[in-house]
Amino acid sequence: MGSEGGVRRLFCHRCSKPCRICICGRFNLPPLDNSIAITILQHSLEMTHPLNSVRVAKLGFRNLNVVPVTDVNFKAQFIIYPLEQNINRTSSQLAENSSETPILEERVHFCPTHSGVSVQTDTTTSPSLACIQFQSEVVGSGLAKQHGEENLCVSSDPGQIDDYKRLSGDVVTTQFSNYTVSYTSRYILVTMGRTAKPDISWIANSPVGRATTSNGFMVKKLQRKKLLQGCECFRDFEEFKLIVPSGSVLLFPGRNAAELEEVDYEVKHLIVLDGTWAKARRMYYENPWLKLLPHLKLNSSRESLYSEVRHQPKGGCLSTIESIVFALKGLGDEIEGLDKLLKVFESMVGDQRRCKDEKFKAMT
């Protein structure tokens, strides 16, 4: 047990709830051994919310990872590698921040002189592979100099893949209004600024795109942050590295999302976004690799257990734990104990309702 900042209340280190309303003892079963792995992309501002339901999922599922995600306020870059065919990954390897790379040992970092990204291959393991540098600040659709060479940067409709010009080193680059996409036969690179909404679904028609969607992939996110407010000093860091195996799907409603009942393939890995609807949408648009996944949606008009304690934009908008439980049921992963997780969540909501009532009575 511990305490937070200047607050004298003691908090549980496992569930992050105040000790007097700790939920750890409400789980009557060990963590459920779910056959469909779960990865939750959690908005960084959602982590400390008293009603965040991910704490129930973390304690309730054995095969689950939570990955914190922050907004893109300056610049971010994503590098995506297809996995080797038939590669097997355990649940503990789905989300990680280690230095392991499934295909190559590579060091990825922002290139300070060009404001781009440098992908430097470990020449000790593969001497024949060269160091490739991208300059993200290319100029329109004209000529951009890279390492003394002039390469044509094409700005065109992403659907017109046949019109793309091949750059030296097998690199194809296309620039849009606020983001740039480059790809080779081995990887995909997306560089984006604030407010960008990259759509890379079209790249599935390329060889690297087909390998990515069929074999699964690894994705690294590089993020640029300001060190101090009022100071133009920035720090670049690797925010996450995820291994997304074949059979992965994204639970997110959209125009092309399929109903659970329509799924005619084996789902092995479920990715869920955790945040308010506004935060979840922003995470979706700012993580373009999600567009490479099949999308599923819940067909539910039921009211969330959040009910009156947390606003939902419309009926059928559920908490993260509710969405996971109903998705697993719809996909056939009927584990005994799923409904008990909802009971724990319901009791947590009841605690919050009582706290609100007590605070209101104290004010009057």
C-alpha cells in the first residue's frame, strides 16, 4: 500500500484505488486464461481516472497487455516491419519495449540534422545491409536531395499506386499535407505532424503491405516531446514497440467494421482502445498502423454499467471491460467467469456513486 502526493489517503498499488474501496479482494477466481490475447492501447490521460475499467481487465485476464499512448503534439514516426511467416509469439511478447526485433536488429532514432529518422542496421549481424536515412522534410513533389543525390518525391492520390516513382535504394516516398509515407520491400515508415490523420490502408496492395497483413508485423512509435513549457527544447524517444501477430483484429466501430457474427476466420489477438470517445478517436487517427487490421464492432444497444456516473455519448457506448467481455463472448471465447468481471466493475461503479452522494451531502 502507498500514498499519492499530498493526499493522505492510502492507495492500493495493484488496483490503484483508495484502500477503503480496494477491488482486489472482489475477484473470486484467479485471472481468466483467455485464449484470445488482448492488448489495450490506453490513452495516457485515462490511466488515473477513478472509473477507468482497465484496472478490472488487468486483474481479471491472464493473457493481456496494456500499452500507454500519448497524443502527437509535435511529430511522431512509425516504422512497421512484417513478421517472418508462421512466426509464433506468446502473449507476453505481444507488447513490449525491449530491444528485440523479429527480423533485424536495428536502432531507430530521429535524425537531428535532417529532422527525419535514421534506421541503422546492425552491421555486426548483417554486414551487407546498409544504413538508410530518410529526410522527412521533403519539398512538395519536386526534387529532394538525399546524401547528395536528387530523388523524385511523388505527391499523388494514394489509390494510384501504379503512378508512384521508385526512388534509389528501393524506397518509395509519397508526401501528403501533414504526413509522409515511405516504404521498401522490408518496412513501412510514416512521419506525421500534429493534427495529421494518416491513412495507409492503400499500402496493403504493395508487397510489403501484403506481407504485413498476412504475417503480422512489429511497429515502433517514435515521439517528439517538448522538455519544458516556454522552451523550444525537445526530446525524442521510443514510446512503444508492439508485436502484432497474424490473426489480430481491432475492436473499433467504423464504416468498414464487421459485426462479430460475420467473422469467418480465427481471431487470435484483440486490440482495444481505452479512453473517452474523443480520446479513442484521436488514438485511432494518430496510430496509422491500426488501419492495417481488420475492424470489428459490437452490435449492442445495451446501456453501460457506467450509467449516471460517467457520461456516454450515446446508447451502446460501453466501457473497455464491457467491450472486451462482449467481444470475447461474440468471438466464441466463452471463459467461465467473464460475467464475474462485470460484477466487479459494477461494484466499482457503485463505490463511485456512493462517494458522489457522500460528497454532495457534505456540501449541503
